Amino acid sequence: MDWLLRLALAHVTCGNLQVTAARGATYSFGDGTGPPIAVRFVSMRAQRSVLLDPDLELGEAYMDGAFVVDRGSIAEFLDLVANQFAWPWWSAPLALLRFGWRRAKQLNWRSRSRRNVAHHYDLDGRLYSLFLDSDRQYSCAYFGTPQDSLDDAQLAKKRHLAAKLFLEDGHRLLDIGCGWGGLALYAAEVCGARVTGITLSQEQLAIARQRAKERKLDGSAAFQALDYRDVTGAFDRIVSVGMFEHVGVGFYDAFFKKCASILADDGVMVLHSIGRSSGPSYTNAWIAKYIFPGGYIPALSEVLPAIERAGLLITDIEILRLHYAETLKAWRDRFLAHRDEVARLYDARFVRMWEFYLACSEAAFRRQNMMVFQLQLAKRQGTVPITRDYIPRTEQRLRGREAGRRPPLRLAGE
């Protein structure tokens, strides 16, 4: 199997990579530049599995301690490989099979959606407090400068979304997939909106309600355990951040038709989602099995037709490049700084699983075809101004409103 190993990594022509095979032979790849990275396979079984199905087996081997990084980090290894990525020819049939089965994997009916959400978001709440910002924003931040702290960048993200929503006092806002309530509370406190946040996570729901009560916002920010398909009523504004990746490609029509039916005629919707810039594909097998079952990152070519069929107008599209890579780096740094605490909550295998998840996600955003898109939607042409000048103006106004309301910053885990 060593010949297959050399063939699989032959595309690594830059960098300084050393790989030790299960039988002890060591092979070098790259041109010797950059920090040295050394990895090894502990068993022939792990080596064979990774070479035949790297999409699934590399993450499993790292979790199980069968693929070990002796020098450097798993993040550095994945960054090096992703930067010179090339699928081995023998993986093509498996990739085609997974693409063909992708819709079946994304049959996110109500009960399945609840199970999928619980798998990831109903973990011990202390885990997320160890690596997220003080507001528990678990989505792409918005970095104005490379020097911005994670807390500053997440606040900027909320401000940016609020500006695009064109929020005014008294607007009825629906937050689909509200997480721990940070954006909803910002909209209620800073923008004066009357917010309804919905989530399928019981852990997130309890914390969001508690935060609203503590900040005396429970009269203007209400949170419910509700599927988007079951929402009733009418809303002036709709926002969804980091939830659309859990809808499933077969349910895009249902999602946008529901949004169109509950959005006021002069309403505005903003959708913030991870996307892929290389066309339709399938979810990484390891991510689908261990991290986000039922999840899928869409191409815009899959999303825009569903928006059109729902009768909504696209009034603005913004692509955020590299913002998520920087967000994930900050999360990974904080996570690893508290790896002992995470191991006490779960175990060492869980620590390696999440380290791999954060590292491979960062590499995908930094080196490959992942990005974040923000779509602004409306029913009428004149709902928002005809130029984008209002966005920075509104952001500046919101900065003034934030004065005196911003919570104190804290280190991850405090």
C-alpha cells in the first residue's frame, strides 16, 4: 500500500511534509519550504482505509489515534494538503455515489431535523462557552480589520445584518434558527424590534430565554421551540443566520415559500449562510457522520431558483471571503487552549474530533471553495434604497446606539 500512499500525495509539491507509513518507511513530499510537518500511520488498516476513502477515514483515523501528527499540527497538515488538493482517481466512483445519495441524506423532515439539531447543538453548554465569543455567536464573524478581536467581529456581524434588514423601532422580526439568542437580543435592545426567535435546540432555547429575562428584554424578545415550517403570523423582517445549511436541498422551495407567505409586502429578509463557489456537490462524509448529520452547504445556483419560484426579489448579494477562516482560527485557538476542560466534559477522542472539525473547516474556507453569502430579499422593488450607501450609514448609527449597552468582554471559558 505504500505505492498508493506515494501516489495519493504526489500532488504535494510545495511545503515540507514527511509521512511515515504503517510498516515504518518514511516518505518526503514538497520542496522543503515552510514549517516541517510529520505524520504517521499507526496501523496498516488505518493507512488502507484513509487511502481508499480519505473523505471519511482521515478524520476517523485522527479521532482514534491511528493517524498521528508528530510535528506541527493537524491544522497545518490539512492546510498544506488542502492548498494543493487533488482527488485521487480511484475515489471518483465513491464521490459519484455520494452525490447521487445526497438528497436521501438530506430528507430533513420535522422529526429528523430535531434529531439532527440535538446531535450538535444540545451538547453540554459549557463546551461552547469555552471557545465562542461572549455573545455565543456560532456563525461567521465580520472582520473589518485583521486586528479585530473575535468579540468585535461578531458584534460587527450583528450590526451589518441589522443594517441590511433596515430595522426600525417596532418592526416585527422573525429570527429563524436563533441559536442562543444573541442577534435577536441585539435587534430588540439596539434596534427596538419586537423579535420572535425560533430554534429546535432545547439547550439553546433555555439559554436564550434566560438571557432575555436577565436583560429585561423578555417583553420584546420571545423564543420558541418551533420548526420553520410551522411558523404562522406576519413579520416585517425575517433573518436567518447559520440555519439554512440544515434545511436540505430538497426543502429549499418549502423554506422560501414559507418565508414569502409570512413576510409583509414591504418586508425585508436577510439570509446568511455558508455556500460553495464551485457548484452543487455533497457533504463531506466525515462531517455528515460526526458533526452535522443532514447538513448541506449549497451553491448559489441551487438557492436562487428556489427564491425566484417563491416570488421573492433578490435585492442584494454579498460574498464574505476568508471571514469564516479567521473565525474558525479564533475558535480553534480558544478550543485548544481549553482542551483539558473539554476532555473532562467528554474524553480525548472528542477533543480530537472537534479539533479536526475546526481545522478541516478552516482549511476549506481558507484554501478551497467555501464562502459565506448574505442574500437580501424583498417582495417589492422599492423596499430598500437603490444604492448600498445606507448600509455603512446605518452601521454608524447603530454604533452610537450600542454605546453603554455592550457587555464586558471576557476570555473564552470565563
